[in-house]
Amino acid sequence: MSESRTGPSFHLKVITPRALLVETEADEAQIPTTEGLIGVFPGHRPLIAAVGEGTLSYRQGKYEERFEVSGGLAEIGPDRVLVFTERAD
């Protein structure tokens, strides 16, 4: 885990077949999966999940970004989150 200005954070990457959409440190992420929405914080247990259709969001201090995703795979660990998605708007 790394430390951001507001405390612990994790490295977040969101990747589509066409582009690297996000590569940043984040304090929290919300990822839509085929089983429902997952809230991710630093220190999360390792998990691989199928990305569903919905809004992926992340927060870094007071800054928050959201975008729509559909399909793919999320690899979640204690200090990094990789989201491979087929589509993001």
C-alpha cells in the first residue's frame, strides 16, 4: 500500500482494448460486477471478478471520477486494482 495525502491508497488502472483510461492512486473504487457492486479500499483481499455493466467510480481525496463500463475482468489486490473492460464511456 502506498500513502496518498489523505492516507493509504492503492494503484488503479482501467484498461480497454483501445486505451489506458486511468492510471492513478486511489483511496476508494466502486466496480460493477456481474454479482453486484464491489467497494474496494486499500488492503482489500485478493479477488478476481467479472465486470458487469454499470458505473465504475473512484475517489482520490476529494476528487472523484465516474464512467460507464461494460464487460471485462477486475483483478483486485491489497495495493493495486486492474480493471480490463471491453467498453468505457
